[in-house]
Amino acid sequence: MTLLLPPSHFALPLHGEKENCANFNWRQYIFAVFAVFVTLSLCRADASPRSHPPNIVLIVGEDMGPELRCYGDANAITPNIDRLAAQGMRFTRCFTHAPVCAPSRSGLITGRYPTSIGTHHMRSTLLKPPPLFTDYLKKAGYTIAWPTKSPYGKTDFNFAVPPKAFDRVTDWTKEIPKQPFFGFYNITTSHESKIRAPATEFARLTARLKPSERRDPAKMKLPAYYPDTPEVRRDLANYYELVTAVDYQVGVVLDALEKAGIVDNTIVFLTGDHGRGLPRSKRWVYNQGIHVPLIVRWPGRIQPKTVRDDLVCFLDFAPTILALAGVEVPKEMQGQIFLGPKQAPERKYIFAARDRMDETYDRIRTVRDKHCQYIRNFEPDLPYAQRIAYGELMPTMQVWRKLHAEGKLNSVQDAFFAATKPREELYDVDTDPDEVHNLAADPKYRDKLTKMRAALDHWLKETNDLGAIPERELIKRGLVADRLAEYDKRKEDKSSK
């Protein structure tokens, strides 16, 4: 410890030394004592993070985009999430690397692109997965609370969870784990399947909502690509009500931390695994498919009501969490640290990918900066609206397809049913958030197209994109299990109808 004043200022007069007593400066002495006190206090404050590593909580709202009141959405009623944002930091440009759950989660838990490790196809199974970021936390003394024996512990990584990966598998909010701990909490209430749930099931999911929290379908703001029908409006209203139900459950988690008295030493992350579970959102690399909320609270370390507009990728979660816990980040991780003293320089781009979705194959890659998004369709001869059995259950998809067959859509709404796709798409997301005006052929955007095209080419090469290799070849190499037969059966079932 370095003293703030020189040693002469601490010399007390000895007994009988009248001259010293007469000349002794008591003001300097009092100030010196105060300086020592402050210095010792600062030393203790600096030492506390090392002696008491922070608890870390990750809350995920399933199929939940940034349709929240704190993100400016007037249709949303989310007081608990809004309170969390007011107490911490809200990121306006956080994106997942995949617009569907299993590939998205595999990247989040490993810190590596699914296209690099082989988890890019939806419902595939990687045979030899890399370490989880929670493995490194565990080695550093963290208790890993991942409640797989409760409704809140979904894994779904496109690979099997290694044995003994988690220390606590029950609902940890009911009994706070030994500290320091990492607590995962996944809320399925907003999942795609709940939007179209039977009335009794939907009523159960939203039972806590007050009458004032029910959403009026007539007040829904529809994307330009949807037809304006009662079915579409009802699906959107249901989604917003389910997000409010998620908010109630977020309140349960926050209250548990408060009751345990550990709020001040707990970092809370809140996000969604990808965009909302509606057609042309989930499963698609457009803005509505990969844009997610991100809110981080750490009392005393993050200034309340902070807003950041830099780009954050899901790959960044793993290294950031490890760094905040004081754990060395493995060099194999492909993300970067976005919080804390080791924060990396701001990203210029984020990248995302779509590959096989259940029984339907496609290959799409995208890059976006703060303002524009470039999309490359590697299979332009395949239509956008290929039939995916699970997605066809949504009323919005059904009525949208029906109106297309009847020739009742306008050109923007009907574009999704084109027989082919353009090889390249470019959108100015600031002026066209629904991404319906393709600027790839616009001379004014030629420079932007060239730069983003080059950025994507570099990323494909740098990350060794396995999407270029047929899935049957990956199976032959022993990288993934053969699960194609079950999806071929789905194709047969569809063709027989």
C-alpha cells in the first residue's frame, strides 16, 4: 500500500518536547489519519471482487425478441424486465448467430460457432462436443446450477450434456446454491408452440395476467410482409401476452436474489435464445429472427439506466462471463469480451447462419453492421416458404399460405412465396426494419455491398464453415450422428398428403 502523505506528517510529539508540541500541526495529523483510512478502504474495495467472486445468473426467454417496453415497444407490458434495465445496462444491438434454438444454444454454451464445430443443422447431434464454458467456471470453484429437473433447465445444444456437468439440477431459486454460483434459468412460456396453444393451455400459461395486461389484436403493429388478418393479429397479441407471463417469472428470479441478500454481488444477464416464434422471424436470419434483448445488471459496477448500441454476438457471452468471474478465456472461443476491464474493442460486424431446419434443407449466411444487413442465399433455387411441418402449425403461416394460393396478397406480402430467392440481399435496417426492400442491385449501395460481401467471405474462411460440406459427409466422417432418416420420413409424410 502506498501512503498518501510522506512519513514526516505522521510524527507525534514525544513527552516533554514542548517545542514540537507547539509546532505540531494537528490539522495535518487529522488529515493524514483520514487519508490512511480512505486508502485502506480503497484497498479493501479493490480486494473484495477477488476474495468474493460474483455470482452469475443467466435468464433466457425462449423465442423472445426485444419486444419489451424498455426497448420502446408500446404493446409490451414488462415491468420486471423494465426494472432490471433501469438498474443496469441495456444493449440495443445484440444478435444470436443462429435463428433457431439448438444451434443458437450450442454456440452460447461453447463460445464457438455452430458452423465451426458441426452443430449448425437443427436437430442434429454432435458426437464429440467441445467443453462448455460452465466447465471452466466449475474448475474455478463455481457451483453450476442448471435446473434440468425443473421446467427451467433446458439444454437442447445439439449434443448430449456431459455427465456431471451441473452441480444443481433442481430449481435453484427455491434454495440459493453455495456461492459463488452460476445459475441458469430458461423460461419456455414464450415459445412458438405456446402462441398457438389450445385455449385451456394458453389460459394456464397467462393465468397471472390482469385484465389490463391482455392485448388487443386490433392494436397490433403488423410487419409489412404479413397480411392483415384476424389470425395474424391474434398470434401477435398472444405473443405479447406470453411475454408478459415471462416477465412475471423474471420477477420470481429477481425476488429470490433479493430475498437471499445477494443482489449486490450477483451479475444478472437477461436475453432471448433468438427472435419471436413466428413466420419469417424464427428460423430466418432477418432482423426479427436474430435480434434479441440483452440486459445486464451488476450493482455498484454497472451504472443504472446505461444504454449501449455497440454490436454484441451470442458467441461473446461465454468469454465475457468467464472474464467477469476472473477465469482465463480459452483461445478456442470465437467471441470477445464485452464487459469489464478486459473489454475488447467494439465489433464492426456480427454474423449468423441458417442451415437445415428439421426436414427442410437450406444454407443462408449473413453479416450485419450497425445499420445494414447483407444476406447470401447459397441455394437460390430453393423457395423461402419451404414447408416445415412444425412451422406450418402456426395460424399465421396457414392463413398467409392460403391467401397466397388465392392470389390475395400484395407484392410485398407475396414475396415470401417466390419460387426462387435472390442470391444476395442487402437491407438498410434503420430505414427498413422489416427488410422488404432489397438494395443489392442499387448503385448507391455498391460500396456497402462490396464491403459486406468481403466481410462474409473472410468469416466463412476464417471460421472453417462446415455448411459447405454435405451433412451425409459429416456423418461419414464421424462428426455427427445420422438423424436424417427421421426427417426423410417427414418429407414422405408431406408428399403423401
